[in-house]
Amino acid sequence: MPKAEEKTDGGIVKASQTIKDEEVSNICGYVMKLGPECYNDTKRFPSGPWCKVGDWVIFRGYSGTRMKMYGQEFRLINDDTVEAVVDDPTGVVRA
């Protein structure tokens, strides 16, 4: 039986595995850097890059390579994984 570790504002108790699953399925991220080959394929990206460093982007859940560095989680995603750029990530939640 999963150990309950968190209670939401509405009083719902979440198990630690549920909390971890929600973190992994995150769909919004901050663009820290673009690789040298990013958006170079003009056939796939005829209008140029979809995002730039400093943008908040929406991407497919569970996509990319996840890693932890310095106690924080980072995710490497491909240029074609970016679905949209958003101004305010605070309102973005997975449906």
C-alpha cells in the first residue's frame, strides 16, 4: 500500500507514487539552452525556430530524457517535441 505523504488544499491525500507520476508527466518547461542542431532542418521548420532561450514551452508528457543535477530535475527534449510557447506557465496543468 502506498504511503500517503501529501494532502491537497481540498483535503485529498496523495500517495508518494502519485506525486512522482505527476512530476514525471509535467508538460511545461523553461528553455535554458538550444543545441547547435536545433531547428536547422528547414524542411521540418520552414518558418524557423518555434522557441528561444528564456521561453516557457509546452511539450508532450513523458517526453525527453530526464535527469537530476544539483538537486533539480532537468529534461532534454527534441526541437519537434515543443508544441507551444506560453507567456505564463502558472496556469498550465495537464488535463
